Amino acid sequence: MTPRTVERVSPTHQAALADPARTETVITHAFTGRPARGLRNSFIDTYEPLAPFGYPAIHHLTSPLRKAAAAAGDPDLVHLWAGTGYRHASKEPTTRILTRLASRI
């Protein structure tokens, strides 16, 4: 996964990251066929045990579902990529975050 700014994350993803009911991240390959960390949702719970490792085929296979789910505001059918420290993320431009981090070195 490449780094993204908050502005490029869908409103569905942003809402899920802020949802206090979502408290767990897991490693999954169900959405793309390769491991990545995201917020636990029902798609992961249902398909992780069955999903093959097969990037990019799985990524392309689930793409229409993910796009439709994001457009419909359904966080249980879209990948919600997040690291273990996602609750500490701030909603600000990437350049400001990197400048602040670099000033601490």
C-alpha cells in the first residue's frame, strides 16, 4: 500500500477510521490477494479463511465490489487499510505531518 493523504481516502473509509466501534486491525489478504493491515469488517471475517493468495487477480476480482461499497457508504464490504496506530492519525496535509516529524529528528 502506498501512503495516502486523508483527502484521498473515501468518506466511507474516513468514517470507519473515526468510528469508535471499530477497534481492531488485522492482517488480511481477502481483498487483494496479498497481506495488508486493515480494520476488521464482515468481509474479512467471512472471506479471509477462504481467500487465495493471488495478487493482482484477487485485487481485480474484488475491485467492482469495493468501488460499489465505497460509493454506497458500506464499510463492511470495502478495504479499510489502517496501521496499528491509526487512532493517532491527524487530518492534515501530508507535507505538514512530514515537516513536523522531520523537526523531531
